[in-house]
Amino acid sequence: MSSGHGRMTPLLQGTSKDGTFASGDGLGSKTSRSKASAGVTGSARGRTGQSAQPSPTPNNGGCGSFFVALIENRAKEVGVAAMDMTSLEIELLQFSDNHTYLQTVRTLLTYFPSELVLCKTAEGSRLHEAIVENHDLEEAKIQFIARRYFDENGGAASVKSAKGARKNMDITNKYVALAAFSALTKYVEHTQKIILTTDGLNVSFRHLDDYVLLDPSTVEHLELLADTRHGDPKKSISALYRTKTRGGARMLRQSLLQPLTDPKEINERLDCVDVFLSHEQMFFDTQRALSQFTDLDLICSRFVARPQHKDNRHGKMMLKSTLQLKHTIQLLPSLTKALEEVTSEMCPLLYLIKENMSDPRLALIAQKIDEIIDEDVSHSKNSSLEKIHLFFAIKPDVEPKLDLARKIYDETVEKVFQLFELYRQEWPDLGLKIEFTETRGYHVSFPSSNFGSAPPELVQIVKKGNKCLATSRKLSTLSLILKDSSIELFRQASQVLSSLTAFVVEHIQALYLLSYSLSMLDLLLAFADFVTLRDPECTCRPMFEDDMQAIAVKQATHPLVQRSCDHFVPFDYYISDCTNFQIVRAPNGAGKTTYLETIAVLAILAHIGSYVPCEFCSFTPLKKIFTRLGTGDKIEDNCSTFQCEMREIAYIEQSVSVPSLVIIDELGRGTSHSDGVAIAWAISEKLLALGAFTLFATHYHVLSNMAKLYPNVKNVHLECAVINEKLHPKFAIADGVGEFTEGYGIKLAAAAGFPQEVIDEALVIAGKLRETEMERWAEAPDQEQMANDKDVYAVAQFLFSTLRSTMSDNELRAFYIQKQNEFFNGPPPPAAQGMAD
């Protein structure tokens, strides 16, 4: 890595003939994706050795690939450095893990790295095994490099000098992460044949506690990035938010994978959405202006990283990036004007975004560009027009050799068209047209029907569809002159732009702030657009209560199901630390899974700062969200459905903390009935002890008896009706076990056409099993005392749920009297009704 623009000292003294790294030096040695303990060498699933240029992976939303380096110390502290190979933005993490390395694997899965760099001493270790055993990381090519490249002192010096580093970023005692950073930058420089400008890198340190932890199965089952059936991103939650820029798309993906935990940050985003919703003209003007911007992250990366050997391609790329940067800065006044009404009192975050767009350093960069670039030349999306702009972008008299190459090119192009006009006059019936491609240069084309009448002067005739492509010796000679002058022009342009590149790197922080501001603005506009496309009465701003451990949602709908279903039945939901464990019962097809998914999706949307599709919602800030949904096995892991369930449940129990949201759907159905009931009961008691908000959907009716033993367990069910001896789901949630949560399997079998004698026998057996179970529960001691305790707990829960009521004293007094009468004259009122009222 280079500080400034000096040349990088070669890290390797040679490579093997096949292009792979010299293992003796230790940078980028081969690895195996087979089990590390087996000690097998060879290819990483057939893809190791010399790194190829990174390409977007299907799992990361098309936002570019990541290179990740990680290392651990003896105290099981893991340091991670992740670089987005599109923007060259680097994230550092450091956290403690245990022998299972579950946290490390889950962290890696948020990036889906295309290449993974480990220390040579980690080969065959438990960390290596944990990574190899996870088939979600099978696309990552693992490379081992020597320990000396994990230099924490060098990493600390580089981070401190980086102008793009976040202000007030504390790297004290983050030596493991800094060591990973040092190794990653060296590895990227070597494999990508580039030189990273140290003081221009965009570095940030991420604390895991600042974001909600989502495991990969939750991301998959909730369809946050792609639908589970076809893997189509257009049918996912992310598709509901229409971003205008690539930076906004990347920030949306990051927000969905890493929702915020700080209510202050969430409310700052929501305040911005409120401003756009209340200022319609500002919303449309800002959206229109933002759609014209290019990918500023990519532009910055081209100024920060340069090839080890400059050539004409580098000059062309830098010239194009300079025009894009000029175009971006020229667009800022229109965007600033759209936000001119924003003040610091109205919305601090939007005001900060507007201030970042008015940074005086941006004016200095624009002034420096104007010294070199012609004022009449600008960025163009039209390829033909862009080529002309590139040739005449640099002002005359800046570099004599460049002016000479440009003059030769201009004169040669004129000769090409003169020659073409001569050919067209000489062969008027041939239907000649002139064309240009990068590979063939200037050439002529004519209809395939005239192939037989082509004159002998035309050579290299190639049929392509309904036309023929050809050239002549004179035209070919002129094309070679054009190619040589073009190469020389861009080579000289690379030299001319060196001073501009150094100046931009010196003020790169202003561009990083601008890039972040544009991406955040795009995200906030997408959040506002999400509301405008729906009925305003069916979306609401989420509330966050730090001092209340509860989640309350009224008239909730699933945004994806609502889009494809005209008659989605909304539902109310309430859970608190008084009833933190809820058992959900319903027949098949009654909507249990949709009910569970809706609660999790709404919680994620609320934590990213978006409005939520419901009439009212209030959340305690969550730290973790876990789901155990689906019934699929994993053949590549040699893992059955039940084994997959147990792995995910084991991870949940090891990782869950308060406050967390845990959603489990029909656990234990992959094994025998008795084993499934035993495991489901034991896991339920374990989750009860951990205190997380838990929704447990099951067909095991015996689990409903947990509500008799534990006061914080609540039974709910989805209602159904019987019409002509057939079950018809109402898709509405209600308290209690429910009338049709037992025996519905037999009813469905009868509806499917089972013989009546089989149905009758099944009803008799089911009745005997129920009688046996009821007798066993009737013999349990202290039934009356447990019922009394349950009633007292229900009253306390109801009173607790009214602590934050917005009713007046008189209204609240009347409300208490009403509920008191209901309590003594019938069953205790549900807490959810108290919150809804």
C-alpha cells in the first residue's frame, strides 16, 4: 500500500507458472474447501489460485463482491476487515466468539464474500473448519497468507492517516481488526494489481451492538432480498422500496441486513420521511434531481486505487471518472434548491445532508477540474457522444503531446469519411454505410443480398445477420492510425490527470460525505415513496419505547402478501414481558406462517426507519431477531429437515438475549410425535427462561397446557368456521386455544376422500388419547391455585399495559370500571385489547 503516489514494493518474489501465488512467500497460498481437518490440498471447489476480477454474487443483491480478511487471537477475539470491491469502502469489526464460531460465520454471511483471507496458522483450525462446513460460504475462495502481513501497527498507522475514516472513530484496543485491515489491503493490492492510496481510503468501524442481528435463515425465509421460490429480487421486501441510485440500493440492502437498534437514529430517519410526506413538491423535486446522479462511490474508488502500471486504459477510465465527477458536482445546485426549505429545526438529518452538498471543498475540486477540463465538455450516457467528449475533454495547450495526438486523430477521422464518401460514389448500388466498433475500428457495411457484387477492394468480408461487414486496405490503415493516436492520447491524459487525482484524494473526505448523503437521501425518498404508494390510513410511523418491554401492532398487514392479495385480513398483536411467550394454534392453511412472518417483517421495517403497513405500532428496541421457518433439508450438508431445525434452534438458544424476537414454526415435526413433543416442550421452557419475545406455532395440542403452568405463557389461535362440514379459515387472530385446533387433521383427511371407516377409527383413537391426557392433567396438584395466580397475573398485565395510555383521567377511570365489571362477570380481558383501546 502506498501513502501518496509512490510505487509499491513487490510483496512476492515470483509466482508459479500456472498463475497461482508462490506458497513459500505466504501471500495467497492455495487452500481447500474440503474439511480442514482432513488436510486435503487442491482447489477451493475448483476455484482457487490467482484472484480474478471480482464480480457481483447472486446473494448480495447485485451490489458488488466483498473481499474479507479475518484473524483471531488466543482470547478468541476475532478481527474482520471487509472491502466492497465496487466502492473500496472498508468496514472493520472486532468481537469475542467461542469455539463454535457462530458469530463469526453469521458476520461473514452478511457480506457473502467472494474471497476470504485467513492467516496461514489458521489452516486446519476450528475456525477454518467452521467456515468450510457452512455451505452458504461455498462460493468464497479461501486464501491463506503469512502471519507477518497481519500487521496491527501498520494497520493502525494507515487508518489514522486515512482522510476517509469516520470522525471520532475509536480504534483503541482494536488490534485484531487492524491486523485484518493490514492484511486485506496488501492482499487486494497484490491480487488486483493496484495501488491503494492510504490516505484516501474510506474506513469505518462497526459495532455489532449498533445493529439488529439477523441470521441468514431469517433473511431468506422473510424474503428480504429475494423470494424463496425463484430467488427473484423483484418479489422481495427490498423491491418495495424504489431507489434511484446504486448507492441508495446498497444502503437499502445494508439496512435490511443490519437494521438499527438506536431509537434516536431510527427517529431521525422517520423525521425525514415525515418532511417529505408533508412537503409534496419537495419530495418530487428531490426525487427528480437525484435520479440524474451517477455512482459516486465507484468514482471515488477510481481516484483512490490506481493500477501498478499506468496505460491508456487507465487514462481513459480516469478521464471518464473526471467527467462523471464534474457532472455530479454540477447537479448539486438543483438538488440543494429542492431542499432549500429544510432547516435544522425542521429536520436535523436532512439539514446535515444539505450542508454536506454545500461543502466548500467540493467547489475547490470543481475549480481544479475546470483548470484542466473544457467547460463545454460534460458526461454523457450516449456511448458515441461520450467518445467524442473524452477526446476533447482536456483543454488545448495543457500538454503538447496530447494536442498532437488529438490533431492526428481528428485529421485521420476526416480522411476516413472522405474515403467513405469516395467509396459510396464509386459503388452507388452497394448500399454502403459506415460503422465503428472498438474491435474493428471504422469499417463499412452493406446488405447481404449484395454480397455477390462486392468489389475486390473490399476485404475481410464477414456476414452478420442481414448485412455484411467489410473494410479495405486504406480504411484498415487509417483505423490503425486512429488506434495508435487514441492510445497516445489517453496515455498523455493519464499523466495530465495525475495532479488532479492527487488534489481529489487530498479532499476525498468531502466526496465520501457527499456519497453517503446522496445514498441516505435516496433511501429516505424510497421510504417516503413506500408510503405514497399505499393507503395513508394503512401505514403508520412506528413508535419506540425504551422503558416498556412490549410490542403492540394494530391492523397489521404483510406488505408482500397485501400486494398480491386483494382481501388480506389485518390483525392486532400484543406481546410484553408479562406474556412474552405465545403459543399459536390453527389448522393447516389458516395463516399461521403468514401471521408469524408479518410480525417479523414489520419489526425489521420499523428498525430500518420505514413506515409500517398497519394503523398503529409500538416496539421496544430489539437487539436480535431469529426465525425458524420452513421445512427444507440441505442435501449438500447431508442434513435432514430435523437436523436443520436442531442446528438453527441451537444457534438461537446460544445467541438469544433480551430484548430479542424469536419466531418458531412447527418445531419437531421432522421426527416422531413423542420426540417432537418432548423437544418442543423442553425448548419452550428454555426460551421462557431466557425471557425473549417468542411466538411458537405448533400442532402439538399438549403445548397449550404450558399456559396452566407458566403465567407468562399465552395461547392464541387463528379462527376458522365450519360450513358444510368443511373448515373455512377467517385469517383472524383470537385469544385461547380455539374450537377447531383439535381434530382438524381428521377433517382434512375426510375432505381429501379417505374411506369413512378409516375416519371413524381415527376419531375413536383421537378421543381416547384426549381422555387420557385430560385425566393426567386433572391429577396435577394445585390446579385451583395456579388458576388464581393466572388471574392475578392477567390483571397486573392489564394495568401495566395502560401505563402509557393517552386517555384523560376521566376516560381512564371509566375504562378501568368497564374492565373491572368485565373481569368479575366473565373471563379477564386480554392485554392486547387494553392496548388497542
